[in-house]
Amino acid sequence: MSSVLYDAPGPVARRREAWGSVVGVLVILVGLFFAVRYAAGRGVFQLDRWDVLWDPPKGQTAADVWRSLLVQGLGATLRAAAIAAPLALGLGLLLALWRRVPNVWLRAPAIGVVEIARGLPVLLVMLFGWLGFNMQPLSAVVFGLTLYNMAIFAEILRAGLAALPRGQAEASLAIGMTRWQTLLSIELPQAVRTMTPSLIAQLVVLLKDSSLGFIIGYVELLRVIQRNTAFFGADYTVALFVVGAGVYLAINISLSRLAIRLQRRGSRRSAGTIDKQKLTVATAMLDPTGGLDKSTGF
Amino acid sequence: MIDVFLDNGPAYLAGFRMTLALTAVAGVASLVFGTILAALRVAPLRPLRVLATGYVELLRNTPLTLVFFGMVLVAPQFGIIPPIGFWTAIICLTLYTSAFVCEALRSGINSVGVGQAEAARAIGLTFGQSLALVIFPQAVRTVIPPLINVIIALAKNTSVAAGFAVVELVATGRRLGQAIPGEAVTILGGIAILYLLFTIPAGLFATRIEQKVAFAR
């Protein structure tokens, strides 16, 4: 898009740009060099501060460390997300359908639930579960994740249903299908398909938020990392943190890319009748901490 | 039931003030830093674009808790001792939120019709002029609703600081809830209402502006 802002560069501008790029890269590299040299001066890169990953001290084996990180830590993170995601999706669907009830008064509770669940910090909802309802940490984490994400899923699905061309439902009713049949076999499949990228992007948010369990005593990836540093010594903090951050980034970036790819494919294939602009604006509003890169899908 | 609130009024107030301060200071800082990032992302120089893009991609896929974790527990390993409490939270929230501010601004710039930019170029405006006089004034209107939503998300995200030695609303709720287990639901309910008093009206406001702007297009 940025090409619109300036002319297609001629030879002079291109030369200037090339020099600018070279200078820019140099500045960044020099900055990086000093940062690395500074860190090296603090001994951050010394092998004996990383060997916890392949030859840990205190009579532990590398397998022990990795098992604690990936099986216990990541396992717990994924377990919370894997329980919460289908629950949130199911309840979200229910809420989305409830909001389509014609009677305003019957519809109101669904709107209220969505607005409240969206407006609270996930951590506060987890505390409700943990302290208020005496749940185990895992249940509290799942409770928090489910309540928040069901509201967002409901809104995503609602936006998907609203963006469908009216003709779809009209045609289906005209050939004698009931309202339920229309909803289940005509409207929902199309809505879910158009909204799949947004739903996946929201899964990234859900996974990210599972790390809040760290604060209410759920033993997940971050907590395991902290325990390992407490056991092996603070010198290993950097190595273990790099593993943890790497795991999160690897999973989340893959999911984000999948969402973007699906979105691109969808926009190429689907009929032009769906109001694309309305749809993207609507979904960007839902959860600004997630969502897709609407324009370039970079 | 009301007694719980009356007895702990000062604690509630202190927590509310802290949440407000975190939101306000981190909000302003994120807007500034996010705008700089957005400018870098549309800059003519490729290395700057790559740098800003990498930053945004990195932070958007990182849990905020991990940012806090890194700042509080990992940064000292590099000899960087962040001031404990409030300012650490401000730094983390700003680093995180500015990535989303950048995205909101950039999608706003993108939403301005290509023809507008082309026309600006055609009448001979420079890059700076077309950005400042033509694209930016139009982008601002579409950008405001998503920006409000980013600030709402920030207000909710300040709760993560509760896990890292900042006593704001959620930390207050946790402390009181643990001290008076029988009244935990009531206590947390009070905290919830304080949040909803901000998030729901702000959300409705954003939706209304969005509808207005949609008509203008």
C-alpha cells in the first residue's frame, strides 16, 4: 500500500533509497552489535549459562528439563486452551443464535451476557472462579478463558451471519425449508466459513491469555520456567526464557499465518456479495488484541 | 454486604486510582510510540519497515504475561534493573499496547481510498504533504473507534500488573478476597462493576462513532 504514498522511484530516487537502506541496515547492525557485546560482557552467552538445555547440573538429565518444559509446562498451557476453546465456541454459537431471537426482551439477556463478559479482564474472571467459587486453578483458568472468548466468538459469528446476503435465507425459506433448517444448513455453514480466519485469530488470543494462569497459581509454561530457574539458579533464566518465548512465538505465529492464508483463500473464492468491508471493520472492533492484519495479511 | 465495600473503601479507591494511572500513562505512551511505529511501517526505507514490522509481529504474538515475566525476571540478567512496580508495568504495557496502536493506525491509513492518495500525488503534493493534509485527516476518523477499543483492552490488561507487585484493582480484589473468603464474590463483584463502568460505555461510544463514519464513506 505504501507505494500509493509516493511516486514510483526513478533512477535517482532508487539510488538514494538503496543508500538509505544500506545506511539503515548498518545502523541497525551496529546497534545490534553493541547490544550483543554488552550482553556478552555480562556473560549472558557463556556456555555454562545455557547448558541447562543439554547438560543440566544437580544430577538432572536434559530429558528431565525438556520434559518439565514441554510435557508439564506446555502441556498444561495447551490443556487449558484445549478445554476452553470448544466450550467457548459452543457457548458462543449458542449466544449468537440467542441474539437472533425476534423478541427484544427474550434477546436482552444474551446481549447483557456478551457485554459483561467482554468488558471484564480475563484475570478478574479467573479470580472469580478461583477465590469466589473455590475452583481448582485449572478450572479457574478454563472458566476465565471460556467466559471471555465465548463472548468474542458470539460476536464473530453474529457478524458472519449478519454479513450474509439476505437472498440466502429468503431463497431457503421460499423452497419450503423451516427456520431451523435454513439456519443450520444454509446460513451457519456459510457464516462459519467466512469467519474461520477471525475464529483462528481469536484462538491465538485464547492461547496467549492462558498464560494468565501464572498469576493465579496454575502450573503452566511460565510457572515451570520460573520453577526451573529457582531450582537450577538464576544464571539459567535467560536460556529457559528463550525456550518459553520461542514456544509461544512458534505456536502463535503459525496460527496467525494459517488464519491469514485462509482469509486470502476465502477472499479469492467467495462470492462478492458479502459485504467485506463491513465485515473486516466489525471483526477488528471485537478484540483489538487479536485479529488479523486486514490489509496486507503480512 | 454493603459493609464490605464501606470497610474497604480506601483500598478500593487506591486500587481504582492505580488502574486509572496505569491506563492513562501507558495509554499516552503507547499512542506516541505506536504512532512512531506506524510511521516507520509506511516509511520509504525498507530496513525501517522491516524493523517496525518485526517488532509488531513479535509483540502481537507474545502474551502480555511473558512481557512482564521478561522485564521483571530476565532483564536483570542483562544488568537492566527496571524500577519495581509502577514503572515496570508502564514499560511493559507500553511495549505491548503500542504494537496494537500501530496496527490500528496502519489499517486506518489503508482504509483511505487509493484515489485520494493518487489525487494528492497528482496535484504535486510531497510524501509529507499528502500524508499530513490528505490521508491523515481522513484516516483519523476511521482510526478512532479501533483506537478506543485498544484503550479498552489496555484498561483490562493493566490487571496483569497484579501478578507483578502492582496493587491495582484486581490485586486489591485478590488481597481482600483472600482475607475475607466468605465475601469473595461480593468483593470481586464490586471490582467488576468498576471495570464495566468504563469498558461498556467506551465500547458503545466506539460502536456509535464507527456507525457514523461508516455512513460518511
